[in-house]
Amino acid sequence: MKILVAEDDVANAKFLSKYLSKFGDVVITPDGIAAVDEFVSALEKGEMFGLVCLDIMMPKIDGYKAVSYTHLRAHETSQDL
């Protein structure tokens, strides 16, 4: 399973990466914009993320905006997944 984690705190990112790596391949991004880019890029390649963890408070855009503003689910739905 592919796992996407958006976390701006380095210590938290390392902890989540280590913990979640037993369940799949973990991709860490430092902010919401990078997370959206990773999500859309993977979707275009047909490599859907099985789990997406978004920090609520991040620079640039937070987890809430990453989901609502950028319409992650809409990208997923448009691919008929």
C-alpha cells in the first residue's frame, strides 16, 4: 500500500514514517501543496494512495484546505476509482 503523509514537523514525520512503513511505502511531504502534488501525480500514474494523513496546521495550506480547496476526492472520482 502507498501511504502519503503531509507533516511539517521533522520529528513527527520521522515517527510516522517509521511507524507506517510496516504497512506500506510511505511518502512524506512538508506541506499541503506538496501533498496535493504527490497525490495528483500518483493518481495520474494509476498509483493510488491507500492512506493519506494530513497535518491540520501546516505552512502554505493546511490539511483541511488540501482536502477541500484542492478537491482531492474530486481528482480521485474523476479517475473513476
